[in-house]
Amino acid sequence: MPLNTTTTPPFVAVLVRGLLAGLIAGLLAGAFAYVAGEPHVEAAIAIEEAATHAEPAAGAHDHEDALVGRTGQRGGLFLATGLFGAAMGGLLATAYVLLSRRRRGDDDGRSGLLLAGAALLGAVIVPFLKYPANPPAVGDPATIDQRTITYLLMVVLGLVAVWAGSLGYRSVGAQAPTWLRAAAAVGGFLLVTAVSYVVMPSFQEVPADFPATLLWSFRLASLGTQVVLWTGIGLLFAALMHHERRRRAGTALPST
């Protein structure tokens, strides 16, 4: 008889595939950020430098050159997105293994895509709608710690909102119509998201004279980078896990 191939592969095997998928997706996201976002960063830096040069001469002596030049920052972009992608891929693989016993089917590709989509929705889109990314020259340096903490908390709340949606979907009986289960999922997600948006503080620190087109072009490029990252992680992880399942199925076939 053939061996059972519906069980989850060993954790190390899943983790390696998650890390690989995340690394490749991170490099792709870095390429997108370089093409779509770098021009807007340069424009924002030019505005910041122009404002600095316009300050009184007495304060100009306090300005120091950046420790890392723009050329080094551009090269570091790919390193940062690659490492971040690998870390996110590792977390996705870990969540996949931890939740494997609760999966009702053996479709690894579908499970990987659902997890990546949940991460994109909860950890990226929900926080972005409350605290969209800002380019250089935007934001008060005195509030950077507060803004960082609130953003991270918003990420947690976004993931809680996704969990609430999943809980709402499963709380309705399995015999209920699909539309009713979907409505319960959307309701649970929107409830937590709306409460989070109301409770969390807002920051209005964009200068009145900052170009709105540049601001939103940068924000959309930042969001696009995350979409590329998580879409890539989901698709690559799904493909790698599907290949692993086929390999195990072939190994399990009895020899003739």
C-alpha cells in the first residue's frame, strides 16, 4: 500500500521552503521598490535638503552628513528586503505547520496562499489605511517613538481582526449557506478594524506645502512593495509545497 502523503512534511523541510520563498519574494519586492519608489524618495530628500539650506546660517552648522550615502542605501535596499522577506517566509512556514492540524484539506498551495493573504490583509493593509507610509521630510522626529509603537500595535490589531473574521466564519454552522458564513467573517473583521481605528491615535504631521502627488505616489509605491512581497511569498511557498507533496507521493509509490 502507498504511504500516507497527506500529513504535513517535517518542520525543517517546510521552514526551508518558507525561507527560500521569502528570500526570492523579498528580492522581487526590492526591485519593485527600487523602480517604483526610489524616484519619489529622491524627490522627498531634495525637498528636505532645500528646507535645510533655507534655515538660518546659525543652525546650518549643526547639520551632519549621513553615515551611509544614497548609493549605499540603494544597495542596502535589496539586502533589507531580502532578509525581511526571508524572515516573513519563515514566520509563514511556522504558522503553516502550527495550523496544519486544523486544515480540513490537503491542498498545501491553497493553505499557503490563504496564510499569505491573511498576513497581507492584517499586517499590511489594515495598518496602512490608518497609518500610511510617509517619505523623508514628513513627520516630527520628536514623535517617532510614539508613531513606531502605535504602528506595531496596529499590526497586532490587524492580525486580531483577521482572526476575528476567521472565528466568525467558523462560528456559523458548517451547514449554513456560504453567504452567511462569509457575512459573519466580514462582520467580525470589520468590527475589530473599526474599533481599532477609533481607539488608536492619529498623527497629522504632513507639512501643508508638501506636494500631495509626491506623498501619495510614495505611499502607493510602499504599499505596492508589500503587495509584491506577500504575493510572491504566497505563490512561491505554494509552488514549493506542491512540488514537495508530489515528490513525496512519487517516493511513496510501491516499486514494481
